[in-house]
Amino acid sequence: MNKALPAHPATALWYVTRGRAELWPTALSPAGRQDAVVKTLWSGLSRGTERLVFEGRVPVTETMRAPLQEGDFPYPVKYGYCAVGVAEEGPRELHGRTVFALHPHQDRFVAPAAMLAPVPEAVPPRRAVLAANMETALNALWDSGAGPGDRILVVGAGVVGLLVGYLAARLPGAEVTMVDIDLSRQAITKELGCRFRKPLDAPGEADVVFHTSATAAGLACALSCAGLEATVVEMSWYGDAPVGAPLGLDFHSRRLKLISSQVGQVSPSRRARWSHRRRLDKALALLADERLDALITEEIAFADLPDELPRLLAPGVSGLATAVRYG
């Protein structure tokens, strides 16, 4: 990696070794006729995934590459997928518009115009950093087959879990319960239209259970709360860590269905009609609710990001989403 200052520099965050990230100058590629130059306003830190990148726990595989990532796992790698900015140059229909991109943390970048999604006017740019998380939640709801009137549990009240609960609570007649050990999540859970319970108090006989806590204990809780022939949707990603799952006991006699959900592919139930772009546009539109601002609990400056990452990505850190401010 050439760290000499380029003629037309931008600055990007690179994960350079285990537990350390740095801001490096980077040259912008020349913008082609179908590209746009974007000045970043905000980016979002994806704590679960970026913690694994920070700790060097991502398997060396192409399947976990971010769309506009540079470098290779484990290091050095430029990673991230929650950027919001203003298109300064590019096709006329994008010029001057606020756009969302699956781009790493960088203060200015060039991207194909087809990969830039205009942010609806009803969605503030800061809140739009949640678009990738909302897209994940929407896809998981499709994967689950949850419907009106269902008894739905979400184990893990992090950002993605809360967004799953938020969407599920809008199903007519659905009974949605968030389950978490952190009692500070109770207030926002209720604000989003869901009940809150501690794991020992979690109701059973659920029709659909989503697991988002990325812990073996959370997965065990999710399985124990599922009703006869219910579906348990595993949304957590554990990197290269093995995870124990209690598939003995009455797992088979209850005929439980344990499925994975991952945002890289559109859910099979929608794939024939929904493109990735249509799904992303819908996720952005679903952010037009000011209650969702409560999911962003911290804001830091881009220049401070390398020094703050050890704290922000520490296991058990308090808070929800972190918005990175540029300019």
C-alpha cells in the first residue's frame, strides 16, 4: 500500500492489523461516464461485522467481501457498507442528490451510479446510515414467512434485532416480543411497538423466532421459545468461531425448522420479482420514521474513528449504532 499523498486525495479508514485501524490517503479513480463522485456526509459503523474484521476473525473467503471493499482479509482491508453523501459529479439525475452507498468509511469516493440509491426526502441523511441494517431486517422477515397474527420473538435487541421487531410489529395483530439481557433496551423496544422480556421470562410457543444476539446462549433461548413446528431464523454471524447449538432435547420432537438468513441474496420468496436495488430502495423508504433516530446512540468525527474503534468495537460495549460524521 503506497501511503504517499496522492495528487487528488481522499482519506479512508483501513483495518491494518489486529486491533488497529488507520486513516490513509487514497487516490480517487477517474470517474467514468456512468460513475459519480460522492462527498460523504455520514457513515455507519456495523458493530457486529466490523468487530470481526477488527479482530481478524473473518474467514478468508470471497463470500464476506463488502461490495466496494478494497484489500483482502485479514489485513490490510478497507471495509464498511453504510455510507451516505452528496453526489458532486456524475449523471444529471444524481447530481446534488443525497445518496446511500455500500461503501467503506471514506470522506470522498467514486462509485458506479447504479450502486447509488437516492435517499428519500423524508429520511434525514444521518438516519439513512441504517439502510443496510433495515435491508437485512426486511430480508429476514421475508425469509421467516411471518404473517399477521403471529406470535413473534426476537432474541437480541441490537440494531438489526430492533429493526426486525419494528417491521414485525407492523403486521396486523402480530404479538412481537424482544428478548435481551440489557434492560436499557426496554424503553426503545416499547417505543417501536414491541414487548420486552429478559431471557428467563421469554414467552414460549412462538410461531417465528429471530436470533440476532451472536451468542450460543441466545441461540439456545431462541430454540427453547419456539412452538411446535415453528421457524427459528438465525441471523447472527459468528465469523470463524464455532458455536454450540442444543439440537438434542426436544428439538426433533417439536419438528423445529432452523434456517439461516443473510442479506447477500434476496429472499427466495421474493427473488423472482425483487432485485437488490428494489429491496434497498424499500429499506430506505422504511426509514421515514423519526422513532428510528433512537437507534443511533453515538456520533463521532471521522478523524477520531481510528482512536475510538477499540472502545466502540469492544465486546459488551453499551449503546446501539454509531454514526460517523464527516466535515
